[in-house]
Amino acid sequence: MDHDSPVLNPDTLRQHLMSTLPMQRIKALHAFELQPPAGATPEHVAAAGAAARFAARGIPFYSTQDASYLAWVDKAVALWQRVHDTASFTSVATPFSRTGAAHHA
């Protein structure tokens, strides 16, 4: 695993949260602290808020053998996925985009 890679998907998030390196777990938890963009859907704002509250509690005692820790990792991954599933990206049309608006009469 690349220990400096950003959290880009649920598998990477799980790998970072299960890492034996404490900094990797902290970096993974930081992925929850991102603010939703302006104009985000209410579902996305709610999901991001739930993830932020989850992250605010911090990382529990680390043990890859402990059922409580494994359940915490599962919940973290599920919340992170919910945040990303509810994100809506709308394209912004520019005034000069293929409409001919940039051409002078």
C-alpha cells in the first residue's frame, strides 16, 4: 500500500484505517473533515454532517482483532461511501461553450 496516497475509494479508506501506522489512520479520518461544497444537495449535507460527527469522536483503540474496532471501520467506510454517493456534480455552462455566443455578428 502506498502510505502517502489519498483516500480515493472505500478500499483505500479501509486499508488506511487498518494500517499499523497511526498516521495513516489519522489521514484516513481526515477525509471525513471535508466540508460539502456550496450548493450541495440536502442529502449530501446530511451525509457529510453525519461523517463529521463520526470523525469528531476520534479513532477508537486500535486492534485489528477487536470486533468493536472492525465494526467502527465498517461504519467509517459506509459513511464515507454515503457522502460520496450523495455528492452531485453539475456541469457549469460557460457563456462561450459551443453555443456560438462567442462569435460576433
